[in-house]
Amino acid sequence: MIKSVVEIVAQAKAEVPTISPAGLMEVLGQSNVVVIDVRDAQELEATGMIPGAINISRGMLEFKADPTTPMHQKELTRDKMVVLYCASGGRSALSGKVLMDMGYENVRNLGAIKDWVDAGGEVDTAE
């Protein structure tokens, strides 16, 4: 069965639990929460990142999430809540699905950075 990207993203969005901007504001900065921005560098330059977030581009996520690889991101562990976001919510949903497939159980999709900003969330911008 051939699936379109729209179908794949819709399935990921249905499977990965969401977190609202207000929900993230309540837990942001806690040691058991890691926030991951899966956008590319050019996007970060244009809009900034949620304070304390880690940038792991979508293409590198599996390598950074797997503790058996030399590229493992030490902050990314299975005992933490992992909150993902991107530009529109599609890549973060796909990222959440792959992390769940890799054994991460407490995964949340924030969705779009724009939703965060519209809710009053702060962003750090490169100077």
C-alpha cells in the first residue's frame, strides 16, 4: 500500500500525544523535560527557539536519540518527557512517532513554533 506524506503525517499526529503551549509553560525548565526543535538551521535563524530547547534536525533525530551511537545527545533519555516542535507540526509529529518506535514512552507534540509564540511563549533569537 502506497501512502502519501499527508497520510503519514496524519497517522503520526493521531498516534503522538499533544501538549498545549500552556501545558509546556507549566513544565518548561523541569529536569525531567527535554524540548527538541527539529527544524533546520535556517529556520532557527529566522524565528528563534524556545528557551532551553535543543536543536536536533529531523534528519539526525534517530542517531541522536539512540544511546548506542556515538552521536547520542546526552540530554535525550527515555526517562524524560520529550516535547517536540517544528514550523507547522508535521515534522514534530513524525519525530514523535519515530521516538515512540524507539522506546521513548513520554513523548509530546507541541506542534508549530507559531502556536507557542501566539500563546505568549518566549523565544531566544541568535544575535
